[in-house]
Amino acid sequence: MVTVAEGSSQQVALLHRISNIVSSDQDVESILQEMVHLIMNATHSDACLVYLIEHATNEIVLRASQLPHDAEIGKVRMQMGEGITGWVAAHNSVVALGRNASSDLRFKAFSSLQEDTYEAFLSVPLVDSGVIIGVINVHHREPHQHSSDEVALVTFIGEQMGGLIARARLTEQSQTAVRRMETLAAVAQAISAESYLERILQAISEMLAETLDSAVCSILLVDDERKELTVSAARCSAPDYMHRMPIRMEGSLIEYVVREGHPIVISNVHNEKQYRYPELARKSGLTSLLAAPLTSQGKVIGTINIYTRDERAFSDDEVGFVKVVAGQAAIAIQNARLMSETLDMKRTLEARKLIERAKGILQYKHSLTEEEAYLRLRNESRRLRRSMRDLAEAVILADDLNRKDGAKVAVREDEDIM
């Protein structure tokens, strides 16, 4: 039996510990783990799990547990209103079940969570300034009557820690935003500084992979004639990915991105029937995919593909960020293509000028018509397997040398006369 003095001492220790955590500068994961240990010690429970609301997907996501649920953290998800946890989040209300918790009609079990087999279950909203940001679940293996003091204590801890969690999440979001802005600035700098398209695309893929912590970031360009996509650049920690052949667009997931001009998010490519390379994904350890179109002048010219090893639900912010980078990449590609076309036109014009000059030389020296001079150049080009431009340059060079030799002879003759 706990005496009044012991109870007061425990409460003071709890408040002191909460105060230390609140005044510390910890990340979200560390704060959540601290809260799990606090609640378990305060309630003498056998398990504690904390879920946070992910507003981008409107889901409740497991973020912390006293057990090593590494494979489940971030993976166990419920829609708002789904299961007891989702119900608590949707209604901002407490649920306390002293025994046979799994028999409650709202209960949803996860086979990977052994805590769901326990008898007693207390689920309390985690709030920040009156706004629910998550749910705290407390489990007892044996039947356990949750007292009003126990419910109030868990609620109090949730209220004290909720604001800290919200601030830590905001800090992380701000840091992420800064990294993304730095990436966008670096992409813009690469586009303006580099003159080679391959370097630009490679720089973009590497910066995107670093920012989004992805295993693979590839940029695929459309070959309209062959109806294929080819890997033009990639930051890749899965070497086998780079060895695959060009992708046939017909019937593929990427075809949808190219055809509709909209991004797609696949949380697990292994479960997607339209995904063309499940064996490659398995061998390379790739799970989630975000594909965004590269659009130039209203036409999709390629895609940016982001793969992660762990299953991930890409947020709206992440999708929007990739779309912005895709827009910049499309501009770089279009500019490079325009520059290439301009250079080709310039070379063609220069070649025509050289050929016209060579034709004139042949006409003068061999008394040929314009057509005959052209045919002689063309036939020699085919016989020697050299371009007409190369032959034209040779004719012009030979004529220049003959002119110089003739000029030297004329000078020597003048000197002899003198």
C-alpha cells in the first residue's frame, strides 16, 4: 500500500521529470520514448504505445512503444475513427476497458503487436492547446480497473508533453523546409552553372535522394519513337537498378504518370500488380515509390522516380517538393535541347557555306556546272566514307595552299627579274 507521503513524493518526482523533459532540446522520437517510460512507471502498466496524427494522410500512425517494434514504427496505421485508437482520435474522448478489451466492437487487432492480446486497455487523447495530435494507449496483461486518478494522470502527462511534441515536430518541419529550400537553390545553381545536361540531371538526382533520404532517385526521359523510358541519371544505392533495360511504357505505372501528367505514390510496389519489376525491387530492397512527371510546354518528357527501402507514405509536402524540382529539371532539359538544336542548325549552316565554296572552286578549276560540282563532292563523300563537309574543307584547304604556293612562285620570279 502506497502511503500519502510516498504518493506525494512520486508526484513531485514525476513533475520534476516532466519539467526536465520540457526544458530539454530533444527530437520527437526521444520525447515520445521519455513519455512512454513516464506513463509506464506512473501506471505500473505492461505496455504503452503512442500514436501521432499524420494530417497529410489523415491517419493515426504508431510512433513509439516500450517494446522494440522497429518494423512496426511508422507502419502501423489507422484511419481516423478506425479501431479504438482511431475512435479516440476522432472523438477526442477517453476509452477505458478493464477486461476483454479485444471484445469491444471498436477494437482492431494488429498481429504484429502483442500488446493487442492484453486484457486491459486505456486509450487517452494526446493534445496540444486543446487540439488532439495523437493517442496514448496503456495496456495491462491482466484485468485492471482504471481509476479516475490513473486516467487523470495519463491525461495530465499527455497535456504536458503534447505541446512539447508539437513544437518538436514544428522544428523538424522547419528544418526539413530549410533543407528543401537549400536543395532548390542548389538545383537552380546547377542549372545555371552547368552546360551539360547529363551533369545537371545527375546533380538533381543526387540532391533529391539526399533530401528525401531515398535509396534510388532516377530521372527517366521519354523516347517517343520507341515508346520507352531510359534512365538518364540516377543516384542509386541499388546497383542492379541501373542495369535494367529501357522501360516499355505500355501498361506500366510510369505510363500513367506520362499520360495523365500527375504524380503517383505507391506505398509498396510488391503489392502493386502493374509494377513491372517486382523481382528487381525485391533484390534491390526497394519498397515505396513516388513518381512525378517532367512537364515542358504542356508535354510530359520524362519522370522523376523516388524509391525508399522502408515503406513510406509520402506526404503532400514531399510530393509538392518533388513536383517543383521536376519543373526545374524539365526547364533544364528543354533549354539543353533548344541549345542542341541551335548548335545543330549553326553547324548545318556552316556546312552549307563550306560546300557552296567548295563547289565554286571545283566549277572554276574543272569547268563544271554547279550540279556537276555537287555530284563530284557527293560521290567522293560516299567513296571515301567521309562527310561532304570534310571533303569541302579539304577542297578549300587545297585551294588555299595552291594559292599560297602560286604567290611564292610569283614573288621569286619578280626577284629574278630584278
